[in-house]
Amino acid sequence: MNAWRTTTIRIAGSHCVFALHALSLKVRITLNMTTLDQLRAGDTATIARALRLDATVLRLVEMGMTVGAQIVVTRRAPLGDPLEISVRNTRLCLRREHAAIFEVEKR
Amino acid sequence: MKTAILVGNPNSGKTTLFNALTGLSARVGNYPGITVEHREGGVDLGDKKTLRLIDLPGTYSLSPRSDDEVVAVRGVLGRLPETPAADLVIVVVDATALERNLYLTAQLRELPLPVVVALTMMDTVAGDGLDFDVAMLERRLGVPVIAAPAVKNGTDALKKKLRSLVDAGVHRPLALNPAWAKVNDDVTAAGKALVRALSQPAQNLVGSEVALGLLAAQASAMGTLDKLELPVDAQRTAHAIDRPDVVAQKAVAARYARVAGWVDGVVGKRASELPSVRFTRRVDAVLLHRVLGPVALVGVFLLLFQTLFSWSKPVMDGISHGMDALGALVSALVPASLPLLKSLLVNGVIKGVGNVVVFVPQIAALFLFLTLLEDSGYLARAAFILDRVMARVGLHGRAFVPLLSGFACAVPAILATRTIESTKDRIVTIMVTPLISCSARLPVYALIIACVFSSGPPLLGVIAPGAIVMIAMYALSIGTSIAMAAVFKRTLLKSPTPPLVLELPPYRVPKPGAVARAVLSRVKIFLTEAGTVILAITVVLWALFTFPRDDSIEQARAGGIAAVLATTQPGPARDQQLHQVDAKAAGLQVEQSVAGRLGHALEPVLSPLGFDWKLNVGIIASFAAREVLVSTLGLVYGLGAGDDDDDGPPLSLRDAMMADHHADGSPLYTPLVGLSLLVFFVLAMQCMSTLATVRRETQSWRWPIIQFSYMSVLAYVGSLVVYQGGKLLGFQ
């Protein structure tokens, strides 16, 4: 009886812990997932995916913004748009409308 | 002769390498039917061997987006008119941004091409204290890798290496990417078949066909497949793929993965920030600063404006005076018995040459500026800061420089549109630039405002009505050019707002030789190609104003002169009377010339705008250059042509115009007519030099004709609305 309870608790506990782990992992991922246009100057991120593929996005991908590439947001232009990022040792400028197509994981 | 082509990313040092290799033999050329320019020259390999070197437009990849890139890709594939497939494809790779630059190399290595890699910016790598293992990179790439020298006298070794490569012939190893085997989700059967084929060890023609098919698929994702004119099979492959964009994305990822393997360990690592990077970052902290950046930008453009408007003026005045002196000299040399020849030489040919040469100071100044801004890396920053503003108009940030220069003169401004990558956006900018109120319109504004707006009471006690009118004309000019840019973007030159994909290159000191070369080649092209058209039209205009000749006018003039000589004593009074007789005869002569008759013939068309035949003649003449209106009106009013260079309109002309009346006695020049004429001059395309330049820059008569037509319609409708609307509202 006692053992059973313990076991149950243990099972439930480990389930609980696992669920919590998964939840926290999920929470962490969701919290850190955003689009590139939402980042601030100085933020570092990894590109997760492109939400849409048009000629401009493909060109940006060709210029180094591939999935998994590390980027740093350097600054926004004085009028707020476009923004400047650093990727693969080069500095790229892109408008916020295009930045919004790139989903990134903030670090 | 063997041919080599240079390809590489923009800002990779490709042009510097081209200049170092070809020296003075370089020239700018156009492919037939293609507006994109290329440069080519001979490389002296020694022993009387020359290598023909073609500098293709810069491109980041073989999947072109702009027309310039299409030319680059077609050049690489040997599919340009009148250009053989290259014996050597030299890929210029910027060693400071190795990964991104090698992407293009990875793409080239998939095709059966004799690829050679030339590393540039090696001095920066050395200056940063980094080790660079060229031999390791060469081993991994499987093609020859040459470190291009930074200094000019280092080219001998490079030429020697090129010679050995040309002599031996670079073998064409195919290096298909094994990672392509993974590019297989989400594609249709045709795509899968393509990808399966890609995964085979393809050291044969089939492999190259597959590579071409993928290249076609990527071009199709970019929307430029049709422009590449690839073999039918490759196009078919591309069309059979459902999602070329997805295939393209995967192919890019696969290539970057491959590049990562190539570069691993090639460049030594350093923990701290590299000196070259630090310098650029510090300069940008100021030049791209939220407040200081725009301030610096305004400063730079004020300096440009000042150069175009003021500092080139003395040189231009010097040129016109020189031409006048030359005219006087020729006039003295040609015997008086040949008045027509004298007139042709002085008023046709010499004036025409003057009309051409007078643009040189502004063109040289603008291109000096532009090349310095471009080569130093600042132009990209200016586009970054201005993009928000220009995107509203639907134009690229780089269209700002030409539009601003348009306030000085449309001719250099149109030449400056070269910095805009997309051909459509470039042509939109070219089409609207002449609407920007150039400095040649100022004398016309001044004359008309002096005639009809000088008398009214100042507004608010201080502001002269003339100043208000002047500001209104500039506002009209800017507003119309923005509106017409929007119209062109939506109709004839339909294209989305140019996406900003801009690289900020590190700041570099421009090389004086390269700057001088760029300025000289631009001036040379203008003189030889636009200049000939301008000269021809000047002679035609001269003929319009000279023929047919009426001998009775000449006889009356001779009689008048004889009478003056007989009745008055030598002195200023007599000179003035003689001048009056001459001027009156010249006026009569113009009235019965073809131009004068045209002026009369146009009266039914132009009188609804409030113009009379004299103004019509002035408008015909102002086609040579707008400021000519002033001197032509002087001519038809029988006052003599006067001097165009005088500041402000000649008072006698103003008085004559103010005194001019209609048949019914009402004054000819009312404020309403003045306003109508001003609007006409703001909107009308009255500059053959601009049209000649547009023809040269667009390589066709189509665009200058469209430009002339739409601006004429705008001007006519604008003036009609002003004049008739004004009359309806009760103004005179």
C-alpha cells in the first residue's frame, strides 16, 4: 500500500517533472522566438526560418542569412527603418518589412 | 586571343584588380541591345601575348535579380552577344569576407567552367595580423587560387601566373555538391529526379546539365529565368519544379555548408576586434548616428550642391567666353562675302560645340564627387539613411543623388543614375529628373517675374510676390517629379518598390587613379556619344532660324546703315543707332525664317495658353537650352540677342515686353500669361542635351521620345489649366 503510493507519487512526480521540463523548454523557446524586426540594437540571434520565400528573401539568404546563421543587430537607420545587421563578417541593411519575414531565436 | 572574365561580389575589389591588370587599355562598352555597360581591356602577358579581360557587373550569386546581374550571369555562361565563352573565369574573392564571397565560387564550381580564384584585400588581412593559408584554400577548392597584390607594381607576378594558366588551359573539374542529395523534400517528381541526378558522381555533361537546371530553377525563383536565355532543357527542368523557391533555399544552405568546410582553419582567429573593423565601426558611430548622421549627410550634399551650382560656374563661364572668342576669331577670318558660311560656323558649329563642352565642368565635378562617395563606402551609408524617405516615392535610396543634382543640371544628373542597380528604377529616375527645376530655368523665371510680378505690393509687408511665385515653381517641380515617378512605377515601368538589400562595405581610401579614370571615361562618353547629337541639333536649329533668307531685309538693313552713317557723327549715339538697325533686321529675319513661321503656325495651338507667336519662337529656340529664351525674345523684339551671361534680364527687353500689346490694346504680358509661361517652363522638356543624354544612357530613342511627349503634354495641360482656369476666375 505504502509502496504503491510511493511509486504512484514517484511516477506522478517524474511525470510532473518531465512535463515541467517540457513546459519550461517550450516556454523558453516560445519566449525567445521572435522575428528579426522585433530585435533591438545589440541583440544577438540565430535565424530559425524564413516565413516566406520571395526574390528579396532568397537574395538575403544567399548573402548569408541561412537557417542557423548567427546575426547581430547593429542599429536602426536614423528614421527608424531600415536596420543594419551583421552576418558572416559582413554588414547588411534590410527594411523592417523584410526583417519581419525572418523568424529568429534570440540569445 | 584568349578571353578572361572577371566576376565577383560588389565591393570585392574587382574593379581595382581590373584597372591594375589592364592599365590604360580599358574602355567602356555596351552589348548590343543591352543597356548594362561592361568594361574591357587587354592584359599584356609579355611576348606580345595579350589576354582580353572583360569586367562583368558585380553580383552576389548566379541567381540574378537585377538586369546588371543577368548580364554577369550570361557573361559567366558565355551567353552574351558578340562575346565568346571565356577561357578563364576569374572569381574575385574578398579575403576579409571569405565565407560570403565564396558562395559565388561554390556556385561557379558546380558548372563546367575554367575557374580561377583571385583573393583581394589581402593587405587588410595582413594588417589585421591574421594568417591566411592560401595553399590550404587552393587544395580544398580544387582550382588555382591567386593572391592579388594590393599595389600596382605587384601585378607582374599575377600576370605571370595568368599566363601560365592561359597557356596550360585550366581544366574544368566539376565539383557537384554532395549535400544536394538532401535537397529533396517538398519538391515535385521533376525536382526529385533533378536532385537524384545531382547526387550522382557527375563528372560528365549530364552533371553540367543538372547544374544548369538547378541554376535555372534558382533564376526562376528570382523571376529572371526568361532573361538568362538558357538552353531549353535547363528551362524545362526549372518549369517542372513546383517550388523553385524551396529548392533554391535548400541549395543555398547546402552551398554554405560546403563553404564552411572550405574555410575552416584557412584564416587564423583572433579574439579581439580586428583593427580594420574597429576603424569602420568608429567612423560609423558618427556617420550613422541618429542625430550626427543626418547632419553629416546634409553637409556632404550641401558641398555637392555648392560644387555643382557655384564652383563649376567660373569654369563654365570661361568655356562660354572662350567659345565666344573663338566665334569672333572665326568670324574675322571668314571673308564677309560668305555670310552664310560665317553664320553656320559661328552660330551653328561653334555654338554647338560650346553647348556640349559647357557641361563638362558639372559632369566632371559630379562624377568626382560620386566616385569618391562610392569608392569610400559613404554612398551606401547615404542610401541607408535616406531609404525611408525615398521608399515612400517608390525609388531606391540611391536615386537621391541624381534627383538632387537635377537642381543644377539634368545632364550630369542623368549620368549619375548609373549607381541605381535596377534598370527599371534607373529609367524611372531618368524620366523624372528633367522635371526638377534646373539652373537653366532661372534666367527664364527671372525675366518673367521681372515682367509681370515685380509691381505688386509685398505680402505681409516683406515678401515680394516674385519670391512667392519662384517658391511655387520649385514646389510644382518637386511635386510633379514625385507624382510622375509614382505614375511610371505603376504603369510603363511597373515594378515593386525596390527592396533594400544593401551591404555596408568597410570604409576605404579611394584610389586617385581609379577616381580619375572614372571621371575621364564618363566625360569622354558624354562628349563622343551625347555630344554629337547635341551638335547636330544645334546646327538644325541654326538652319531653322536662318532659312529662308529674305534679301529685301538685308537690302533695307544696308540702306538703313548707309542712312545712319550719312546723317550722324561717329560716336556712341551712332553705334547705338547702327545696333538698332542691325537688331531690327535680325528680328525681321527671324520672323520670316522657318522658326518664325512655325511660331506663327503654332499660334492656334498655343494661344489658348496665352502665348503669342514671339513667345512661340522663343519656346522653339529654348529647345537648344532653356536660357536661350531670353536672348531669342531679345532677337524677335528687335533688341539684339544681348548677352546670356548677364545677371538678370536686360531691362530694355523687360520694358519692351511690358509695353507689348494685343491688337485690341490690352497688355500681352499679364500676370496670368506670366504664370502660364512659368508653368510651361517648369514642366516642358525643352533641352536637347538632356534628350541626347537620355538616349545615350538608355541606348534607345524610345525613352527620350516618351519623355519628350509626356512632358510636353504635362506642360500644355498645365499651362492651359492655369490660363483658362484663371480667365474663368476673372483674372486677366
